[in-house]
Amino acid sequence: MKIELELFSYLRDIIKYQKLVDRKLILHSLMKLLLLFITIIETIAFGQTNPNFNLSLQLDYTAAEQTILLYEDRQVNTEILSSLRGNRIAASTAGMIANNRMITTHLKNYLDSIKYHQFIKDDIYHLEESRKNVHKIKMLFDELKTRNFTRRVIATIEQIFPTDAAITLTIPIYVVALGHGNVDAFVRRIIWHGDIPQFVDGDDGELTIVINLSQSIQYGDQVDEQFVSLLGIVAHEVFHAAYEAYKSTSSSWDQYYQNYHGPFYYLLDLTQNEGIAYYLSLDQFGRGNLPRNWHDKMRDAFSIYNKNAEELLTDTISSIRANEIIRKANLSGYWESYGSMVGMFIAREIDLRLGRAELIDILSGDPIGFFEKYIKLSEIDSNLPRLSYAISRKIRDSR
């Protein structure tokens, strides 16, 4: 109400000053009106709607900032640069992907080579390429620092959680400007011993996100496109962390894990979790636009999903085969990750056809409800790809 009264007051002043033909006063009120509109927009876009949703993202720009200076031939201490936490994580991850742990300990040597313009035989960190693209990297770096990146990520995540969701979570995000060419943003769990990271699996350690700007600039030709793509990717990873925190306090999810066991139900869980995260990224970047051959690719994904899910229902399947099916559901490349793709399609259809409230309700429920809603939609619209009869019956019988 206060903002509305102020807006009315400014409009009244503009009309009054226009009658007096005082251009300076008109301009003054127009500027006040513009600033007020900006305030309103930011309040709507980034305002906290749930006081119990305490998600904090702590960005550390140090590694990227110092690496950019190195690319610009500024004076940088490579010993210190190689020991920064963000670069330690990026170096270790590059070594893991390349299956060569030695390159992790040689980061300083690589940085010295780029500093003194020496030839790098095996440029695993893509330093030469990054130096050539330093202007683009710097532009994206500036966008992250000036466009409320963390607040936008949190707002993107918060909008799909139940209004009573109580989450307290802090996630460090390290921004770097070097690393392996196969990763742009990634998540690792870390236990720190001073500034030496120990990488762990499962729920141990601190969930940590790393953003590699040297690869993120490949998202598009324009910095705005790069920014939005990076926003969607980071929101994807943050969603997983926030959702796990939410599920750990949810009675319905506690009941699901107590009552439903086995690889089939694990696949349902993975499909919902990854599907909603992928849909967040798609919605953030696509803004309603779909990739080429969307429907053909989705029908292929449903076909693979039906085949693999039915195999998980057989009594003779081995644990090795079951693990392989589940691994491929999410770790086989974008379109090949059939579980993630099917989940993304289902989440999108629920959101568009039933409304955002139904998608939010899904998060507080369980994967069975997620699939039940889609089965009903596919019965109404015969153009939607269907889950097989065996899978649909198993889901219905699970209640």
C-alpha cells in the first residue's frame, strides 16, 4: 500500500508539473518514478517470501579474479594462486577426469608457463585458450558480481518449494577461470584440512559448487545468454542440495524410504529429483522455448525408460545390471540420461497443465504422486508419451 501511494503521488506530481511546463521538475519526478519501478521489480523478483527458507550461497571470487589478472599479464604470485581453494578443487577435478593425479600437483608449473608465455605441451587447464578469451571471461565475471547472481539463484529455487518449507543451508561457491574442458559448473563434497581438500562421497563433508568461467563463456555469444545459462545450471545443483535438506525433515519422504525399497523405487526417486532440477534449468534458460526435436527425443526417452524400468521389476535382475540401468538414467550425457529427461518432461507437463501449485505439492509428496499425476494427464491427452502398462499398474498398486 505504501508503494502504491508513493506511485500515485509521483504520477500526480508529473501531471501537475506538466501543466506548469517545468521540464526539470518533470524529469525529477520521472527519475523518482523510474527508481520506484526498479524497487518494485526487485522486490517481486528477489524478495524473500518464506522466512524459514534460509538458503545462503557464499561466493568466493578470489581465484577467478587473480587468474584473470594473470591472463592480462599483471603481476600475480603463482604460488599463492595455485593454492587458492577454488583452484585446488578445479585442479583435483581436472586430474580425476584426466585420470592423471600428477597434473593436480603441477598447477603452479602450468601457471608459471602462462605467466612467462612459455609453450604448454598438454594444456589440461585450457590456460592458453582462456588467455585469448580473457575479455569474455572478464565480462561474465563482472555480470556475476553486479547482477545479484546468488539472490537470483535462491529466488529461482525458492519459488517451487512449499511455503512452509523450513530449510537452513549454506553452500560455498568458488568461481574459477581454469579447469578441465569437460566441466563448467560441478559439485563436490569436501572436508577441509586447512586449505587442503579431502574429497568424500555420500553425505559426508561440505557440499561445494565450483563455477569455471573459462568454459561457461561457451554457453552463447552474448554475455546475457551466458549469465542466464550459468544461472540455470547453478540453480540445478542448488536445488538438489535444498531438496535433500527438505526431504530429511519431511514425514512423507520418511515414510517413502521406509516403505518402498529396491531399484525400481530408487529409479522413481531419481526421476523426480533430477527431472525437476532439469526442468528448472530448462525453464530458466528456455523461457518457454523448447530444443529442436523435443517431442521425438522425449518419446525415445520414454521408450528407453519403459524398457529399463520393466527390467528393474523382474525377479531375476542382478544387482550389477540394476546399478548399470540406474547409472545410465542420469549419467549418460544430456539426452541419453533417460531418467532425467522423462522426469523433466513430466515436471514440465504438470507445471503447464495443472499449475505451479501442483508442482510445488509434488515436492512435499513422493515420487509415486509425481507419476500418478502424469499418468492421469496421459490418459486425458493421447498425444503425450505414455508409461507402459506394467509400470503404470505398479505405481497404482504401490498406494
